[in-house]
Amino acid sequence: VVKYQFLSVRISCITYIMSMTSLASSRAQSRTGAPATRTRHSNNRSRLTTTRTCARLNEVTPYPGAENASATTGTLKSLKTITALKTPYLANGKFDLHTYDQHVANQIANGVEGVIVGGTTGEGHLMSWDEHIMLIAHTVNQFGSRIKVIGNTGSNSTREAVHASEQGFGVGMHAALHINPYYGKTSTPGLREHFKAVLEEGPAMIYNVPGRTSQDIPEEVVYEINAHPSFLGVKECTGNDRIDRYVKNGVTVWSGNDDEAHGSVHNHGALGVVSVTSNLIPGVFSTLMKTRDDATNEKLQELINWLFVEPNPIAVNTAMAMCGLCHPVFRLPYVPLSKQQREYGAGLLRAVIDDIPGCTEVRVMEDDEFTLLAAF
């Protein structure tokens, strides 16, 4: 699918992606014990499935490109709780779409308004672009009418970021998430041109996380692109002082730090949060973004700190496996937390088990229960 140009053959590409998604979902369901959906007229299965899929996608696809961005940025700028989704895997390392769908459904049921697909937490950097765009398309097709789908189509290559964004908007994502170029860092003028190029593709949230990119996006760059009709705002990870300045200058901000998010919203004017912790306790985080609750926020700090004891997404992957919410499968280079850390975390998870959708038991697990995959 990556080889296709969506602007010229959009319908055929969507048909292809959705057909592959349907097949992958059926295989995933069969491996997890769920019955595969069968059509009554097997000789017309391909034609009927394609027709239904295209009709449904047409209902939820917002637009291609930036020309109509102003019509939707207002809605996107109202999202308070956005979950950076964890991507679950089957034992062979492929996507577990049955588990993924249940996870997204739980997010919606508990008040989450938007999801990041294939971000750092979702291990987009460990996906091929084929996988990446397919997962965005699948999420839109299954849930795009009920939740805003933000695809991580950022890259340190402007050309790649633009092309991936074309594809993401082509399959119906509502917005893109874009990071500043990492490793092969550019100059401040280069940052301006990079962001201008990707904003031409459609609505986008800019992600500033110097701890991962080794480059802070200068405030002046954000102020300049703030006037662009496709610019939604910033996911900001440098702290509340920066958030405070942005808000006072009319920039929409989501906190990128779960431990600070409650204060970011209620003390510094942030709109909401892009959260990792909400993978586990979506309802609690959704409520905290809407209603001030200092006591609950304080009680969660130990759990949040544990979820970042190692680089994200190691701990949240481990926690979801311990809670029985996904298979204990890791794509390398990620590995589960040590048993000592799992024992400590199990106590924290049991304390909030009633707020973890789908979790009935928290297990410490043994090391040999985890599958680590170098090839898949």
C-alpha cells in the first residue's frame, strides 16, 4: 500500500487495505478463540465485504488534505483525554486486532475522546509503513464515528512524513501527530519548513519531547505556525512553565506528562492530556481532565511513576500483560520489566483494579511466560 499514491487512486487503496484488515482481523479472532464472521453467500464474500467496508468508511472519512481543515480543527481542539494506544501482538508478532478492538472499545466506553495510533507507546517505530497505515485505516473503519483517530505519521524525513500523512488522511484519520526531526537534527529554519510542509497535508498536533529527540522545539517556531489553519496545538513534555506561556499566547496545549497533567489542566490552562496511563485507567484519567480532584491525582502518582520506571512503553506493555489485557508478547528491543519491578507494580495495579476495564486479576508472571521477538 505504501507504494500507491492515495490522491489519485484513493478508493482502490482503501478497498485493498480494508480487505486486508478484514482478513487479518478474522485470523486474529480465530487465534484468540473468537468465532470468525461468515457471510451467507460465500461465493460473493469478497464483493460484499468490500462494498460494506467502503460504504462504512465513506461515512466516517472526514476529508483528504488541509483544504477543509478549518471545518474540523475546532472539534479536535476540544479533546481533553487522548490515549496513546498500546499495540497488542499475537504470538507470531503480528497485530492482535481482536484484542486491539476491545481495548479501543474500552477507551470509548470510559470517556476517552481521542486516540494516537502508532505513536511511541504504540511502537510505530517498530512497524513497517504498511502495518502503520493499515492500523490507522482499521481504527478509522471500526471506531472513526465514535472517537477521533490521530495517526502518528511523523518522521525525521520530511518527504516520508508528508507521504505517510497523505496516506493517513487518505484512509480517513482525523489528524496527524508530528515530531520534530530526530537524530539527523535540523536548524530552526529547517524546523519551520518541516512543519509547514506537513501542515499542508491536514490537521496536525506537534509533539515536543526533547528527551527522545535531543532537540527542543523553540517557542518562536510554535508561535509562527500557530496561525496555520491545520495547526491544532502542541503535545508538550517540557513542563508546566512552558505550557503556561503557550496558553497565555493563544496556543492550544496537551500535557505529555501523565504525572503533571492534572496540574497542567487545572492550574496552567492546558486543554488536556495525551496519556499512557489511560491505557489502564481511562475512566479515572478522563474524569481528572474534566474535574479537579487533587486527592485522586496524588494517589495515582506512585502508579504513574512506576509506569515510567523504564523507557515507555516497557512498563505499560508489562502491566497490560499482567492484567490479562493482551498477550505477553514483546517486539524487541523492548523487554518486560524485571520480576522485582513486576512484584512492586502488581500491588499498585491491584489497588486500582476496579478502574481497569477488563481486568479481573493481576499476575506477577514468570519470566518464561513472556515472548520476545526479533523477527516477525
